[in-house]
Amino acid sequence: MKKYFLFFALILPLSLPALEADISYAVYDQPQGPYVELYLKVMGNTVAFDTLEDGKLQAGVEVTFIFRKEGELFMADKFALSSPFAERPIHFMDMKSYALPNGSYELEVQMQDLAEAENTLQRSFPLVVNYVPDKAALSDIRLLTGIAPAESEGPFVRNGYFMEPLAFNFCDKKAERLFFYLELYRMNLLFDDFFKLRCLIKDAYTGRQMLVDYVKKRAADWVLILHQMDVRKLPSGNYFLEISVLDSLDIPLLQKQLFFQRSNPYLFEQGVEEEALATSFVSELDSATLSYSLRALLPLVKPGEVAVLKGLVQKGDVANQRGFLFNYWARKNPNQPGKAYEDYMKVARAVDRTFKSGFGYGFETDRGYIYLKYGPPNDIFHEENEPSAPPYEIWSYYEFPATNQRNVRFLFYNPSLAPGDFRLLHSTARGELQNPNWERILYEDAPNEYDGENAVEATRMKDNFARQARKRMSDF
């Protein structure tokens, strides 16, 4: 199992914090024999940066790795690690790889700040290598900050991907996905064709299963696993990521697990915590902005929440308004509710400006409401001068995921002729206004042109070379 270590030195008698670094490792196998990769990340605010002649800053540490086997020195390596040139102190990292035969080792790590000799770090921990050539096995699990195609070679490039280790195995509040890498060896000794891998996140104390993914792979001598799991709704806590190779009955044949921590302060199973509200984006919103933001939210909330939302706007209870607004966006994006809110409000403000009619905010008009609820249409047909009809618009959505429909139409018309006063008259979307008499209403200035012998019950208008609404509503 991949180990994970956080090192702290004694507090220095200076304002500089004690040297701090994340060191983790993963043991892998290959035809030439097993090896270990050591990952080192130095926290830039805990080492001294020198100012160079061009004004750039640079720091450095001396690192020593000492491997002991059965109490005897097996191997040692000493090197200097320098940060990139920077405008301000930054974190810097490196990776080292060492061939190690099977066995139990003790790894001692020594670090010294090159600019502050008294700023040091020293720790020891066990390391076990155990791969059998004719037996299926898993490598250690390596948590990553992300996965991206590599543009060039480097110490953190593997199989064409840049893979930066996740420092301290800590998944912070901004993380929406947990990325990880591992290798599987000699799966063709267990399976003739495909096999199933279970990726499970479970509570470190109770063992409760929180999230699970399944991956199907073809058996081979070497199998690469580069995967990600959605952790937006994973609460703060301590967890194990458990990877299992399953047989046909879903019984684990091989298994590895790795401890990690998750911080997700904006996700609550019961209500909203006052402390989170006090430090969140809603704490900065005044009463006018809160009211505006809640009114802009009406197209998105569930039907059961509409009355609650309208009541909050009318009563002007700032505390409850903040709680509702925060809770809504925390459910949508537990990691970054403030960003989700602001991204939406940029659209809402633009919709307000575009569809403002003098009868409220632009997003409270029928066109603004539909735009925010379903997004921009693929096509808009606007007619100003059709005989016997007021100005009207037909919005077309080629794909309509909200109801699993295609080629959905919305017809808006302006019977008052007031600027921007377009009202929804008819739609083909399930759950929206569907008016079988829409043609009669749209062309009410042509009462003698209804189609059919019974003018009272007629719902359609006679065809006319200048009459386009029906064709536009049905012409795919």
C-alpha cells in the first residue's frame, strides 16, 4: 500500500515557518524488477528564497534518501533540489526512482534549507517491496491533482500524461473529482478475456460505502488504470480509496487501499451551518442583491420551492434569504457554490438587460424565464409585419434534454404592442403551456379566415401565402 507522510521540523526562531514537505511513494513492478518512486513537494512558504540579480526569487533544499535493509545500509542518494525562478515564493517538487529488490526497508529522509542551515527536517518510515514474477499483483495507488496530456517530458510525466501527486493526500473544498493512477500486473494469469475492477470510497472509521465505480478492462500482462471519481457530494471526513479486482461473483481477488482526507464544508445533510454562511459568498450580498438573485432563481427551482422562494422575496427576511440562496448553490456545486452562483448571475443579468420590458426584470418575462430555464434556443424566428398578426417569435430547440424531446418550439407574441411585451402563447414542450387555440388567438384580427365549416370550434386558420406561424411551428 502506498504510504503517505507529512513532515514538520521544530519551529525556527525566525518568522519563517518550519520546513514542511509532502513525501509519498508508490512501488511498481516491471520486467527488469520492482522499483519505488518517491514524490517530494516542498512548501514554498517554509523555506528561504534568495533574490537574484534580475529580481527573481529562488530557493533550494538539500535532500538525502537513505535505504536500510535489515539494519544495514543498502543505498543512499543526496541531491540539491531548486525551485523554478519566480516572482514570489512558490511550492516546488521532484520525483526520484530507485530499483529495489523484494524485501523490507527503512527509508530515512533528511532535508536542509540551503539558505537557512538550521531549517531542517528528518524522518524515517518503513517501505516494503513484494512482487512475485508469476503471480498477479497491483501497484500502489497514487492520488493526483488531475490528469492532462503531457506537452513535454518531465519527472511527473508517465505514459504520455502529466500526473502531479496530490499533496498530503488531501482533497480540498475546491476539488470536484478524485484522480488516481495504478498499474495491474499479470491479469492474464487470472482472466482469459475481460475483468472488472471496483473503485470504492469508504468511511475510514465505519467502513460505510460512500461512492463506487466499476471499470471494465481487458486482461493483459500489464494494465494501466487512470481514473477519476466525482466527489462533489462526498462530505468532509477521513476515507479509504479501495481498489479491488473482482471475480465473476464480484468477490475480490486482489485489493489495495489508500487513506485520504476530504474537506467539503459547503455540503450539509441537515440545513446550513451559520459558520459557513458567515464566510460564504452570501454574507457579502445586501438586501437588494439578495432579492434580485432570488427572483432570478425562480426559473430553476423545483415546483414545490416556488411558493417558498416568493415568500422569502416578499417578507425580506435577509437571514433566511441568505440561507436559501446558499443552500441552493451548495447543492448544485458543493465545492464552489460562490462560483456556481456568479456564473449563473452573469447569464441572469444579461437576460435581464436583453428582455427588459417595463413590466419587471427581463428574466421575469416569459422569454427571459424560458431562456434561463432551458438555455438559449438554437434558432429564433422573429416576425414584425405579418398581416392580421401582432409581432411574434418562435424559438426552436433541436435537442431538449429536459423532457427528452427533439425539435421543441416556443411561440411568444406581443398583443399589446408595448416594447418587449412578448408573452408565451403556445409550446410543444411537455409540461409547458400548450394551447390548442393558439392560431385563433394569434390571428384574431382575421375572424373570417378560420379553417373549417364550424367557425366556433375551429382551431386553425386557412392557409395564406403570408401566414407563416403554423409552418414555422411544425416545419422541422
